[in-house]
Amino acid sequence: MADALVRGGTSAPAAPVTARPGGGRRGRPGRRGQRLVEALFLVPAALYLLLFFGYPVVKNVVMSFQEYTTRTFFTGEAPFVGVDNYVNVVTSPVFDRALLNTVLFTLGSIAGQFVLGLAIALFFQRRFPLSGVMRSLILLPWLIPMIAGSAVWRWILDADNGVLNRVLEALPFVDAGPQWLTSTSLALVAVIGVNIWLGIPFNMTILYGGLQEIPEELYEAGELDGATGWRAFRHITWPMLRPVVTVVLVLGVVYTLKVLDVILGLTNGGPANSTQLISTLSYDTSFRQFDFGGGAALGNVLVLLSLVFAIVYLRFNRRAVDE
């Protein structure tokens, strides 16, 4: 039968060839259309970032190289001055003091906020009655506007009628209350203390969330090997919490470097520039001296300080992880 079919010039019908889904030329228009749709969904987010983040940053950088004053708003002219704004602000007699105060303020605030926030987070890791209510109360300083909190603390730290000095003067070994906000040696310490109070809720909340993600099985296995208490924290809690610690410290430094309202509400940079920071100096240069170019240059100095800290800390943290 097969020979007869071959001799007759006929052959069995071939099986139909089916194209693979997504293969060949038919799949390309679908992929291109999908990519086009994805790009269209990204356009609003990209425009938002460029408009509200990219443009202010670029404008601030451009202003720092211009003689941008109140006259510019009327004439529209802002002559290019190169790096003169940076030279003027860096060589000013207040800049060295403001830079030192900024470093001390940032280090003191970050250390206090992180240590106390971590201690409180570890405390609330234990379950006890009303723990949820107490965690909610600790969040109150974070919810209160900073300028309002600063006004309350200014009343508390007042040398004559402040609550803190009234309590201290009631003690038998205290003759007179300290001049918290008017002493050149105590004003920066007082401001750091207030900023620590404002930043504890943020650190506690983020670190507490990180602690909740650590599996309990690790602690149970550690108890079998004798890792309890400090050993459990060193070998289990801290390594597992390190990514969260990185986020908290980097964000904390960025937020602390640009603190303005706390200083304005408590000391306004005084006394004798003892609490003057680069952020307050930038505000004073821009909105009191109306030298917007110099204020923009000081703002860019803050950005550079933030980037330097972030890069250095991330490199050290990467080395620690690799080791």
C-alpha cells in the first residue's frame, strides 16, 4: 500500500506546524506594546520626580554660582560669579564655628537618639500589659510639630521660670539653676538634648519593627548553645538588625543635618553663635541678609556633608558584613 502511494505521487498529509506562543515575529509587537504601556505608567512618576525634586536641586546648584539677590526678582538678572559664593561663605568668620557645631550637634543627636531608641525598642520587645499604649505615647514627640515642641522646651529650660530649674533649685545641693539657653557652654548641650527627645520615637519605631522580623527560632537555638542576654544580642540580634541600623543612621544624619526649626525655636543660633549650624547660617544668609546665592552655596555644603557620611558609613558597613 505504501509503495502504491509513492508510485502514484501521493503522500500522507503533513502535521500542521503550530507557532510557539510569544515566539517568532508574532510575539514582538506584543512585547513592544507591553513595554510601551509600562513606559507610559512610569511617565507620571518620572515627571513628578523631575519637577519637584530634580528642578529644585538643579536650581539651587545654579543659584550658588550666581549673584542672586532681591534685585534679581525685579530685573531678572543674576550675574554668574563662579565660586565666589562658596569662597565667601567658607571664609566668613562664622563658618568655622557653624561647621564645628553642626558636627557636634549631629554626632550627639544621632548617638543619643539611636542608643535610647534601641534600648526602648528592646524593652518593648518583651510583652507586658499596656505595652501598646506606652508605645503610642512615646510617638507623641514625633507627631508634635517641631516648632511647637521647641516652644514648650524653651519654657521648660527658662532660667528664671522654667520647670527644670524650679525642680533643681528645690534640691539641697543646688544653689542656682543653670542658664540652659543663655550660656555659651550649655546652650548647644540643651539643644542636642531637645533634638534627642524629638528623634527617639523615629529610631524606636524603625528598630522595633526590625526586631519583630527576627525569628524566635534563632534565640531558641542560641539558648541551647548558651547564647543568652548580651551574647544573644551580640551574635543574633545585632547581625540580623544591621540592615535596619544602616537605614536608621543614614536617614538620621540626613534629617539632623538640616534641622532648622529646633534651633530657631530655642536659641535662634545664639548666644554668640554657640548654637549656630550650617542650616541656620544658610537660613540667615538667604532670608535675613537676602543673599540667596550664598545661602544656596551653604545648602550645597550640607548636601556634600550628607553624601560624604553616607558613602563612608556604607563602605565601613560593607566591610564589616564581608568580614
